[in-house]
Amino acid sequence: MNIEPIAYFHSEFPAKFGIPRQSGIIDELCGSIVFEPRYRNAEALRGIEGFDYLWLIWEFSGNSSHGNSWHPTVRPPLLGGNKAMGVFATRSPFRPNRLGLSSVRIDHIDYTSPLSPVIYVRGADIMDGTPIYDIKPYVAYADAHPDARSGFVDTNTWQMLSVDIPEHLTGRIPEPLLPALTKVLSLDPRPQYHDDDSKEYGMAFGGIDVRFKVCGTTLEVVDIR
């Protein structure tokens, strides 16, 4: 089976660092799906306006690891990166076929731009330039299982951080990006095994370089470039 991208995703994240580890948790994150010319046909979206959410099947294209170097266990960040779990019991990006699955909310569809139709969505955990291999509607009666167990996720929660952005730096952040950026930072973008209070991190987001440090449960933005 040979698969090819039907579209590419565009978001505020030019690199992997800082991307939420799950879809749907930051609704303020906006992105767009731009179809390849072969699939740029409004007829292919007929009826999609009746759905609120979509499933996207995409590639972890930012990974250097390929299928021939896969490992049967990974260390989930939710467990602090210290405990090994089976790769098929996690959503790790390091998988034999590097396929990702995300549920995103439809914001609107543009049928008038030169690249139309373009689907605008919210809540995606996807890097800019990511290939999209398929799009399917989210169907609540079949896809939602509110009483389902979620393994180690049920007993481990993310430690949310307080975010401190000094007033003199907020003016360097485009206003539409501020709510999404604040929530992204509150999820602690650092690798889970990093706990050096003196270390400064950099995260590219929406055309700016955000520099920050973390002390305890507070993330302080120290510069915007």
C-alpha cells in the first residue's frame, strides 16, 4: 500500500518543541488544512458542514526515527519520562509507521481563496507543514466513549504551570496569539526529565521566539525575539 499526502497542515509551530501532546486541549490553537491540487475539489467536502469535529490521519514528519529503528517500549512524558511502557499502549510519536491521529474542531471552511477549499480547525497538535493522509468525520455515537478506562492516563495528570509574562514583553506578542501561547506554556513544553531552574528554553511560535525559564510551578517568559 502506497499512500500520499492529500493535504498539508499549517500552524503556528514551525518545529516540534512546544506542541501540545494531545489534540483538543487548547481550543485557541488555530490551523488550516490546504489540499494538494489533485484533491482541491469542493465536491470532496460535500456534507462536511454538518459535522463539528474531524479525525486527521497524518505523519510525524519531524521525527528522524524510521520504522527500521523502532523500539517496543517508550517513556511517556505523562509518567515523567522515567517509566517504560509498550509503544502500542501509548501515543508516542516514535512508532513503526509514524502515523498520528488527531481530533480537531472545524472552525470554518473557505471556499473563495485561490487554494480553496481550505479547512480551518482548532485544537490541533500538529506542526506546520505536516502531511495529512486522510480526513474522516468525527461521529459521536461511535467515537465517543465517556466511560472508557484510559490506563495510566487516569492516574496521572499534567502539572499545569502558572505563566508570568512581564508587561514590557506582552507588546512583542501579536495580540491574537497571546491566549493560545499562554496555554501552550502552561502545559510545560520542556522535556519531562529537565528540571534545571537556571536553564533558559526557546520556543518558536507564530513567528516569534519565546524565551523562558521554569522555577517550581511558575514559568517566566524572559524574552520575546
